Amino acid sequence: MNNQYVLRAQLIPLNGATLLLPNTAVAEVVHFNDVEATPSTPSWVYGMINWRGLSLPLLSMEGLLEMDVLPLNKEKRIIVLNSLDNNQDMPFIAIVSDGNPHLIKLHEDTMGDELMEEHSSHYIHTVSVYRDRRVLVPDLNAIKESLQDSLHF
């Protein structure tokens, strides 16, 4: 029997990059819906969306990472992320995906040896390689802290 560690994860396409998130971080993938603009927020915060009766901040990972940001449109997907720190003030956040996420199973030997490449953004925990594709593993706590500071939660 193979005792190899397996992690279920999702590859989230961005404009020019790919995020790698554990399945436990993803609450739901939904179709794009209306965004309510919020005054006095950073350029990487699109505004607020309604999800299951909750108002969630919608952010652009590309904007946060200082990459090219494409305009919002109905073809985009919204990835609702769980708060992994059990913070009831902001139990979920949402990010925009440039397409449908891909479910994957990460085995110990699936990731490349390039783990822990440095990234210039403190919003990225690490950069790695999955099947010849460079993937960014975000630091969700740092992202959430910046959102809370920006939205005054």
C-alpha cells in the first residue's frame, strides 16, 4: 500500500499566473455577479459582492501582486475563500479567477524541487512548480490582514 501524502488542491488561473490553494481554503466557485463599489479602498479591491446573504470583499490577486489587471466581465469566476483563522468579522473573502479552477491531487513527488523560490510580494508564501507550471501559493493571512486594514474591519 502506498503511504504517500496526498493533498487535494485547486489551480486558480489568473492573468499571467496560477495560484495553488488547498481545497480547504475554497468555499465555493460561483459565476460572476454584480459588484458594489466601495469608496476609499485600494485599487486591488473591486468592491463588495453578495454571497449567500453575506457581503464579501472581492479582490484582484493580479492587482494585489502588481500584475496586469484585466477588466471584470461575465466570463470571470469568483472564488469564495474560507477564513482559515475563524475570524467572524470576515469569515470569507472572494477573489476573481480568469477561468475555471482545476482540481488536482498533490502527491509528495508531484511538486518540483524549486520549492521556496523567493517572491517579491509578502502576499505570496512560496513559489513552486507543478507539472512544469510555475504556481504561486498565497499567504491568505497576509491578504486578509491587508483587507481588514483597508476596509477597517
